[in-house]
Amino acid sequence: MPNPRRRRQPARDHLAKQRWSINKAADEIGVPRGHLHNVVFGTCGLSDEVRERLPELLNLPLEELFESDVLTRPYTGHRDGHINHPKRKAGGSK
């Protein structure tokens, strides 16, 4: 059963309509590619950079790009802030 908190955000469709890949958009707004991917697919909260720069890039308000639950989710800046991120065992093994 899919996690209801993990779903593609409207930002993904707006990026595609304006012919931006997630990687190119991330490079353009100066955020890590993985972070923008996780935000667009609803697995973590938005960093301040994404909140400020993605609406400027797409010329759309933030509220059109993301659902309210994602907008209110805190950004921890840490991998463990991702939804369903598995804890790794000591020694680097998965």
C-alpha cells in the first residue's frame, strides 16, 4: 500500500510542462539534485532555497507547486528527515 505522505507534487508536472528536468532545475536554482527530487516526490520538506527559487524559476506561486502538507512539513536538512528512510546499520551496510 503506498504511503499517503509520499506522492508526486504538482511541481513535477509544472517542471515537465516548462521542459525542465528535475536535475537541470536543481542545478539552475542551486540545490542538490537529490533534494529537489525528494521534494517533488513528496518525501521531505522544502529547503528555504527551494521555497524561494523554484517559484521564481517556474514563475508560479509556491502554493501551486506543492500540496499544503508538504509545505508545512519541516525541512531537517538531514537524510533521516525523509519519510520511510531506512536506518542503516553500523559499519555502512544496508
